[in-house]
Amino acid sequence: MNADETGRGGPPAEGDGPARAAFGPPSAEVRCRILDQLPVPVAYFGRDMLLGMANGTAAGAVDRTEASMLGLRPGEIEPGLYLEGGEGLGEAIERVMHSGEGEPYETHLMVRDTEHIWQAALSPVRDAAGEVQGVSVVTLDTTEQFWARRRLAVLSKASMRIGSTLDVGRTAEELAELAIEDFADFVTVDLLSEVLTGDEARSVLHRERISFHRVAQRSVLAGCPESVVPLGEIHEYSRNSVVGGALISGEPARYTVDEEALRSWTDDPARARSLRINKVHSVLVVPLRARGITLGIALFCRHRTPAGFGAADLQLAAELVSRAAVCVDNARRYTRERATALALQRSLLPRRAARQKAVDVTARYLPNTGGAGIGGDWFDVIPLSGARVALVVGDVVGHGLHASATMGRLRTAVRTLADVDLAPEELLTQLDDLVMTLDREQPPDSADGATVAGATCLYAVYDPATGHCTMARAGHPEPMLARPDGTVEQLRLPSGPPLGVGGLPFEAADFELPGGSRLALYTDGLIETAGRDIDDSLAELRALLGRPALSLEDACDAVMDALVPEQPDDDVALLLARTRRLDAGHFVTWDLVADPAVVSNARKRASAQLMAWGLDDAVFTTELVVSELVTNAIRYGGDPIRLRLIRDTALICEVVDGSSTAPHLRRARIFDEGGRGLLLVASLTERWGTRYTATGKTIWAEQPLPGAEEGEVA
């Protein structure tokens, strides 16, 4: 195999000399051509800091000829050359000249109204002796890379800062604040009116004029002098305006603002005048759209920044607004759900205090303002038989519509169970069974995943005739009692499990409450707040309740102001009740023997008492009720038998006997000799019922009295 076949050459032949010379070092002319045709800008500055050479690409980069630049200083060639930190190219060249060390340099350059970013390498040029004679500047156009890095950096900040809350207005403000930092001099964010209320935004396609709320605006100038619309005000855009066109199309747009453009920019002279006065020269109009619905419009303006918005700016603004629009829509949906839950919650809470004179009450309910949503706190005041009253406070686990609906179910259940006069511990037992039933009915793969188990409740029954109060709790905070002498204590109740746990009994505790005592029932949101110890909250609550000079309303406000933060993380319910005692002029009691002969005597006593109270019109009906109830107690009950009349919001007749046999209302047949007593009582009175005690039962009947009005609950 010869050298030609292998491709490996041997020693040069004698005739190869001239061909070999063609591959020697290029001439100066060739070198100049190479440098001039190099697609990378190259320039040279001598020791005098004057331009000594620039290739054709460098001259084209600044839109000049080489001849026009020779002998100029860096700042004279292109005044727009500047470093990110504010340093000019001349300072950087001078530093390299003196240090003899090369360094990078990034410059922004406007060419034909388009901003370019150049990454330059500054290198010292030395002579044969090693002395620096000048500096070469070799640059690369890194505009695309720069904008890609900037876009990623801005979007990274946006992901952390926009949408930090579920508040529509705050989300818009976060968009404006971020835009001012990065690329705009003036930013406005306007939202459709229905978005602020949480409603679905209506289509803008068929509206001649589109109304907006100005929810955010930011400027590099103090006070946003560019704005002609005050923050929070309603204003309009015509569908024929530039903004209206962007809204109709749903696409972002970029505009250069000049005198010709101002004439078609808006039909509002005030806006046009503001653009002209503040020398706004570039505007981006970007609709806020999320899930196919237009929510508002964002405007980005430049007047202090010399460069107008470019295509990269428009793309970046569109992405920022798109992210913000999704956050605004999420906040809008949350606002709608929160408003719905709050409306449901308030509709389920008592609005008017029921007719009762056992206690004076006032209450407060404050929903949380955090992102968790409306909770299931509730309170209630339920009139019971015998002029007694039940006070209830409860808290449902979870937040949102499900919690509000569950609260309504539990409140209804409590009122139903209270209506049959169950003792507090028995009522909680029945409520516990109900919660377990509701939980079993909840599908395991339910979308909301909510459960009813874990709800808490405090149930108290107060009797103004005796001052006796019986309480039981299911995992709920213990109440506070402020006595008339100024002493305040937290009542110690047996600890019961939260509702829905099952298997554990509930126990009640009895207390004697003097007239004028103040009882405070509350949910855990009142005493469990971030940054405050529970013991400190309880101590402050004791101090506030110990101020006897405060009215119930003032005391309620003082407690809420002192213990509840401006933006609570949980719902707060507070119920304050001041006890009353029935004096001897409002009730009377007679002990009777189990003898049919006492029935007529009981009628006479009741009749005389009613006339003494001035209730002559009720004598006939009351005599019939007393006769029937006392007769039944003697016939079917047993000792002790007691008759009591109470004049409260109604005229109440009670007969107590020692039997626990339940009376039954039935309709007697024509020839039956008995069985009409309770039917007669039910027909003549407004309501009647039975409640059981440890020693027997009480059958009661109520007749209405005029002048008993219902009052508002705060």
C-alpha cells in the first residue's frame, strides 16, 4: 500500500515549495477582511481612549459608519451605552487599560427603537514589550438570553408574590407592585364590578360601555399623578376605545403613544390629556382573563423609561396578567363561597330574641377573615316551659358551606330536643347519637371530605323562679360567671367528649345563680388566638366581665375589642346573659293532697290569684285547665302533688306529681266517660307538654298574654 492509498504523506517533494507557501500566514489585507466580515462586533480603543478601529458589524450595531466613529470616545459614539449598574463603557475600558486585566461588560443599546443587550469582553492589547496599548471590545448579542432570564426571574417572583391572599383587591395590588419594580412606570388594574362581589362575570362582547372598578394603581411617582380615576371609583371604557377593543378581542396589545395615536386612544379627553402631560410614550393593554371569562383589564405605561415596550415586554406582561387573573378568579370564587356561607350562617343564627324574661341577652358573631372560610359557630336562646330558658353555644368542625349547613342541622336538632324538655346531659347524648348518624350517612368519597364528628356544644338551662342553672358540655370551653358582688369565676363542668365520639357519658353540673349575675358562653375562637396564651385570654376575660358598670352591650363590645384580633383566624361567637329572678308577685305554688275533694279548692285558689293579677279574662280557661290537670295527677299520679301558676311572657299552669307515667293525648269516642281532659287542655291553651324530673313529672300548659314582644339580637 502506498502513501496515496493510506492518506499519509511522506517527505515533501521538491516541487511542493510554491504550493506550500500558499498556506503561510495571511497578509494584513486578508486579516482586515476577516475582521471586517466577522459577524461579531469588534472595536479597538487606544491609550487615548479614542476609537481606533471598528469592524463593519460593530458599526452596524450602532447604525453608523466606521469613518464617522473613528477618533470618538465611547460615550460620544452612542450615549445610550450603559452598564446594568449605571457605569458607562468608557469607565470600564479605562479600568482595563490601567489594570491590564480583561473583564466582561453588559450593555443595553437602543437601535432603531429596539433595545438590544450586548455581552462584551474587554481585553487589553499589548505591544511586543508587554505594554498595554489599548483595549479590544468583542461583543455578542445576548438579547434573547437576557429576556429569557429576566422573564424567568420575574415569573419566579410573581409565583411567590401574586395571589398570596384570597382577596381580590390585594391580588390586583400585588400585580401592580411587581410590575412597577420590573418594567413599567405606571400600572392600573381595573376589574368588572361583579368580580368584586364574587359573582360570575358577564360577557363584555355586547356591551357598548364597560364599567370597571379601579382596584389597584401604582406609579414610580408619588401619589400616582398619571391617574385620572381615583382608587376604588367606578369608570367606563367605550367598546370603540383602544381598551375596549382589547377587551372585545381578549388579546394583549402594545401601543406607541404619539399625537396621532392619542386621537384614537380614548374617547375621554381627561385620559388623553394625562397621557400627554405625563409624556407617556408606550402602553401595554392586557385583559385579565381566566377560564375563558374576562375579569378586567391591566394597563402598563412607560414615561420615565426611555425605551418603549418591546415584544418581549408584551409577552412577559401577558404571562404576569394571566397568572394574576387565575388568582383573581380564585379569590372571586372564594369571595362568592364566603358570602354564601356567611349569608347561610347568619340566616341560621337567631336574629330576634325569643319571648322570655328569664335573662337579658346580647350576642356577637364574627366570622374569620382568613383563607379557611366561614366556620360553624352558633349560639341560641331557647324559651322553655315554666318560664325557664336554655342558653346554647356550639362550634362545628371545618369551614365553608358544609360547616354552615351542618351548624344549621345541629341548631335545629338542639331546638327540637329542647322542646321536649330533655335535661342537658340527656340532650347532649341524643345530639351525640345524631352526629354519629350524620357521619355514617356521609359518603366516604365525598368531595368535600367534611365530617360532623368533633363538633362541640355547651347547653345550659336556667330557672328564674329558683335561680337554679344546670349545665353540660361536649368538648366545649367552660363558661364564665360574674356575680353581682364583682367576683368572676370559670364554672367547672364535667368534661364531656366532643359530639360524634360516642361511648362516653355526659354529666351535668348544678349552680345557684343570684339575680343580676352575668353568664358568658363563647366559642374557642374568643380565647385561642395566635400569639396569645389561653390563660392570658381567660384572665383578661375575667377582668372585663368583672366591670359591673358596663352594660351587656358595652361588656360584649369590650370583650370582642380586647380579645379578638382585627383579622381573626377562626369564627368567634359570644353570648352574654344577665339573670333575672321571678319575685313573689309573679308566681305562686300550692301543695295539694291526693284527694279528689281538693280539685274545687285548687280552682278557687287559681281564680283568686288571677283576679289579684288583673287577669280576669283568663279565669274561666284557667279553672278548666287546673281542674283537668289536678284531676289527672290525683287519678294517675301520686304524691307529692303541687300546683304552680306563673305570670311571665305567658300565663303558665303547672301540676307536679310523683309519677313518671307519660300522659297521652287521645280523641275519646262518643260514649267514652273519660279521655277528654288533655284534649280539652290542648284546645284551650297555646301549648302544653310534659317534662320529667328525678322525682316525677310536671305537666304544664301556657296561655298567651298580651304585650310580649320579641327583640333584636345584636
